[in-house]
Amino acid sequence: MGFNRPSKIQENALPLMLAEPPQNLIAQSQSGTGKTAAFVLAMLSQVEPANRYPQCLCLSPTYELALQTGKVIEQMGKFYPELKLAYAVRGNKCYTVTKGLKIESVALLSGEMVVEQRAAVIERFREGKEKVLVTTNVCARGIDVEQVSVVINFDLPVDKDGNPDNETYLHRIGRTGRFGKRGLAVNMVDSKHSMNILNRIQEHFNKKIERLDTDDLDEIEKIAN
């Protein structure tokens, strides 16, 4: 799978997760640092193929993330030919934006689509057949597509009370700049309300978000490149 040496999270977590007897662990690390590979390895180490009953349960917040984790399990579990993997799933502005772009290679992904449609869209985007993906928060967490270079927030995320959803914002912009690559996140601000939301997000993370002059295309292109 291309692993040469463990990342920091893997180096610290694996000794605990592979210990005997097994240890409980809560771990946190940035996106793209190898958390999935670490917990998948720990899961597989506890599987006894001779026992014909479910032995591991992995919970994911979205179908897309479950599918992505499943692929890692399939890759790392190829030395377990008896291993069986199953998915259990529960569960309009995107349409306007997609229609407004009016260009080829634009794909739409929303929670209203059936899981088969969503999986097909993600796969086409991952393979580069679709260059632009317009999506809701369904893609905010855990979707690893290495070639994503730009994330555009058409709307800033807010919670049910209208306050900034800082965690979702962080997960959204975390879809770019992965695996040590450079990434760009752009926020669309069109009102005093959205500017207030953006200012509060800046305060929360104590990070200044640069303002772009929409009339200066040369400056925008310079930042994008």
C-alpha cells in the first residue's frame, strides 16, 4: 500500500491498539495522516477467520466514509481470503449551483441521492472523470481524494441556531491540502450576515482569512497557482 514508515499517529497509536490484552484508545490527528490504516490494522489483528460470526464493527458518520474505509479494509485484508465485509446504511441549493455552472465534468452529490448513486459519483470524481464536485455536508468528513486542490464554500456552515459550525468548516476545508500537498479554500461572502459568520470563524481558529478582490483576476490566479 506504499507505506515506508509510520506517521506520528500510527507510531503512537499502534503499540496500544495491537497490545495484548487489547487497550481502549481515543485518538485525534489531522486529516490524511493515516488514522484509517492504523485502526483497520488493529481491527484485522483481532479477527480470527475460523470463527464464523461478526467480530469487528466500524461506525462511520456517512455512507461515503464507510465505503472509503471499506476499501482500505479490503486492501489490507487481502491476506485474509476468508474475511467478509458488509455495509449497513441508514439514512436545493446544490442543484441550483450545478445547473448554474453549465460546464462539462460537473457532478452533484447530495444526501437525497440513493447510496448507489452517491458511490458512483464519488468514484467518478476520484478517477478524474468529473473535475468539479458540487456537494452538501455529506462530503465534509473523511472523504480522501488526493487530487482535490480547491474547496469553495458557497455557503458558510452554521448550526441549527444560526451560529458558525466551526467543526464542519474545518472538515470542509480539510478536503484539500491533503497528504502534504498545497490546497486552497475559498469562502463566498455575499451579505453582512455571512461576513459576521466568517469573522466569528476567524476568531474561533485565531487565523486570518485573506480577502480577495473579485475584480483582480490576476491576483486570484496567482493565489490559485
